[in-house]
Amino acid sequence: MFYYENLESPILYEPAKTCNKLQIITGFTDCERISTHLIELTDGAKEHIYNKDIEIEMILGMYKGASITKRKHQQIQRLLAYTIPVYKMPKFTCRYIVQNKEVHSKVYVWSSDNEPQIAFCGSANYTINAFRNRRECMADCDPKAASEYFRYLLPDSMDCLDSNIESRITLAKQGGGLLIDELDDPDNDDYASYDKKTPVATAEISLLTARGDIGYGSSVNWGIRPNGTKRNPNQAYIPYNRADKVPGFFPDRVNPDDKNCPVFRVITKNGGTFHMRMAQAGNKALHSAESNSILGEWIRQEMHVPSGTYITKQMLENYGKTKVTFRKYEDGTYLLDF
């Protein structure tokens, strides 16, 4: 079959209903693509739409010039460090081609219990632009041959989390416009570029509960439980109390019976980019979608306190802020300040 419209569903999601492993060969990638894919597969697994315990193995083939910048490499490492421990989130492995010829192929192979079942090849890199913003085409191909091609490339690749990876390839300091895939790569978006623009709306939201306080198991201390339950102590959410709510400011459920609200992209000045969504009954909380520890760790970094620190109201007041500020832009991106 030949696919040229709405590629995400047939290539990235539908096979997850019957398969539990995806192997990807791509010339380029970006964290926006990785994050949104992992989040949707995780949501679907919780709702019994997709298989649970899905594994994704990716080989990133273009490693010269501005293909893998230092910044992109660090963002991928940071994203995987957060998502690998998350319960029910697909386990994602990213490998770079580090020797011999670069690989510009785009191949997707789905397997069930390590038996190749479905495969596609064509023009679509594993990037957000390829799947949402450009005209690309993909076609069915031989699953066993595609899986064999993946295995053929493995000896020339190295895990991006390997401590020796930076000795094997030269990471460009920044994208130099050498490759068209870098020109509109969302991983190049930064806080400074949006900070110069005029937001369409702004909202200040308190980190304190509706009672005006903060305690164990709530707000930025959500992961710190009084009974000693073991959680990542950085797990957090922002209370979205009635007094702070701005109708229509954050994306709400498309249908009233949808279990989850859509994710939205957040850029911070010192903590990189991640995704958030409204959560809990009545949309009374905001949390980071890849891992709810991302938000809590970022807040503690901004306060210059150790990771996992129990945060008190007095500490917030000493820091000088008990609220965070969201700035919303026309393209749906948000800046988050604290």
C-alpha cells in the first residue's frame, strides 16, 4: 500500500495494537517527535488501545556536519534519562551511526515477539515536520528484509547514552543551515527567540494549594509522601485552582469523554523544552507529560536547591515567587517562567 496523507496513524500508531516492538532507521530526528510519540503510545496503552511494554529502537544515520548538534545530542540524552524510568512508557533506545557511510534511509519495522510483521519505507524521517508539516510518502515493504537491514547497520552504530559516544563523532556546536532538515528543526527553538515575540495571552498560576499552603503529596511535593511511599521526590504538578483559571488558555479535551487533555509544548529559560497538559478531575492540575518529575526538578533548579528537596511555602516566599507565569504564542508554544 502507498501512503501519502496522515502518515502518523498507519506508520507510528496502528501497528502498536498488534505489535510490541518498533525499529526505526532515520536520517534525522527531533525530541518533539520522540516525546509526542512516547506520550501517545503510553496514553493508548493505559486505555488498552495499544500494547503495553512496547520497545522502540532507533538508528540515527546522518552524523556529519550539523546533523547531530551538541545541543540535540544533549536534549536526546536528557529526554531518555527522564522517560526510561517512567512506568508503562515505551523503552526507547537511540543509536547513532558512528562509522562508515552515513545512512539517509527511512525505514519503520514493527515486530511481535521479535518476529517482523509490518514494515514501511519511503521519504519520512522520524521528525515532527515529516509527519505533520510536509508532504511525504511511505510504502509497505518486506518486514523480514527491513529487519535484516536494521541488524546490518547495528555494528556501525553506538548507543547515544554510551559514555564514549562523543569520542566517536564530532558534534556540531549549532545548526549551520547546512541541511534542510536543520532549518526548521523544532529542537532549535529556544527561549530567547520566543521571548522577543508578543504572546497572545499570559497567565499567572500559583504553586500553592487552594488553601494557600503547600505540603506533603501536593503541588511541587507530589512525589514526597508523609507515609514514606517510594516515589521520585521531584514528581510534581502545578495546582490549577479556580481562582487562577483562564478559560481556553490551555488545550482542553477535544471530546468530553476523552481521558486525557492534549499536550502542549513548553520552553523554559534554563530547563530546556518539555510537554505539559491539564490533568486530574476538573483539570485542576498541570504536569509535565513525559515524566512528572521534569517539572519538579526544573522548579528546584530555579530555586537553587538540591534535587528532591521538600519545598515549603516559606522557601517559595524567600525565593521571591509563589507563582509561575505561562506565556502563550500563536503557534501553540508556551514559555514558562518562575
